[in-house]
Amino acid sequence: MSALADRDPSYVAAVLPLLRLAMRGYFRSEVRDMERVPEGGALMVGNHSGGFLAMDVPIIAVAFAETFGPDRPLYCLAHDMLFTGVAGPFMRKFGFVSADRESAHEVLSSGAVTIVFPGGDYDAYRPTLTANKIDFDGRTGYVRTALRAGVPIVPVVSIGGQEAQFHLTRGRWIGRHSPLKKLMRSDLFPLTFGFPFGLTPAGLNVPLPTKIVTQVLDAVDPAEVASDLGTDAEPEVVAAVDALVRARMQEALDELARQRKLPVLG
């Protein structure tokens, strides 16, 4: 049976009020222009913020359900560790699926929406001093996924999440030699400073109640980019689409940064 069948709209509707209370009550979340997500299959692509406790997915999920209703499915590509133990059924009911290209293709081909964060943990643990920089670490697989499924890419940017703790370093120099490297599927060993434990690995502190603002941008159609280029050669199209998506995201993030008056307070 398809993993997509595990998502339960009634379960999403039941959990939604609690998620809304947490996201808007604690993080004062604000999502702008969710209606820009087109009908049918679409690949939402965002920057990832907040380290171990990144709030991008629940914030976007609340806004998506409020805009389109819980019956319109939104799936999130997630690390396999989220499906272990008692958390597995909960995650699947809410629309989490394994983060691989086949799962993404299945979601998009079904006419549903999924969200992916190409930068992954590399992005989520970026140092606070470079918090307002779009950096996917050269990963462009999301473009190939959209091209294969024939769906548009909807860029999404957020600001504020990286202020929940002070992120010092990604710690690649430690992570490459860590015995946990294979288990965590990461070569990072991030170090952060926060409340109440001070300096910790992986950001194991309570996140500050930072205001998080999310902006949904106009969709990018990879087929249109290919047409403008006058070529169907995948490497050229992928590079052009990736550059366009990141440029639009950086422009939007720069604007959000100009609008932000104070760290944490917003």
C-alpha cells in the first residue's frame, strides 16, 4: 500500500488547533501569500531554520490547512529517524513520508503538494551571523524532482527561526570523525548556545519565543525556464532553475530582513 494513504485528514483537522496555538502563541508565526500555491501537484522549496527544533514544517502546515482545508494533502519529506518508535504512526498520519526521490515523485504525480528543504541540516544549523543567507550547499536534486514530475516549484522563505538559539558552527571538522555520522546521516556536529543549558551540541536547548515570518513566492515553472533557454539539456536547465529559485528566495529574505526591527522580538 502507498505511504500516501496513511495521511488522515480528520487527524490533521483534530491536531490543527493545537499546532496553531503553539505556532502563533509561542512563535507569533505569520505566513504571507499561501494562496500563491497553485492547484494540483507542486513542490514547495524552503530555507530551513532553527536547528534541531526547526519550526518551518508546522508553521507552513498550519497556514496551508487554513488556506486550502485539511482535505488538500500536504506531504513533508522527512528523515527516516522520524518514523522510528511511537512517533512513526503520528508522523505518517500527518503526512510525513521518507525523504527520497521516489516518495517525492509519488506525491507530486498524485496531484498533491510536498515541501522540501534542499539545504537540510546544513541549512538549519547555519551560523547565526549568516542567518539571512540562502545556501543549499550546492544541492539541486529538488529541481530534477520537479522536472521529472512536471510540476512547478513554489519558493518559500522564512526569517526568525535561526534566532531561537545562537548557532556558533556547523562543526563539520568534528562531524566528519563522529561515530554517529552514519546513524545521523550527517557529517555535521553543530554547536549552539541557548537556554537553559548554554553551549550544547545539536542545539538541545529550549528555543526562544522568536517571531517567525514566512513568505510564499510566485511559482517557478521549470518547463518555462527550459523554453526560455531554448534547450532540454538537463544540466543546463537544472542549473538555471536552481539559480533563479535561490535568487528569488535571497531577494525575498533580504526584504524580510529589512522589515525586521529587532532579533527575537521581530
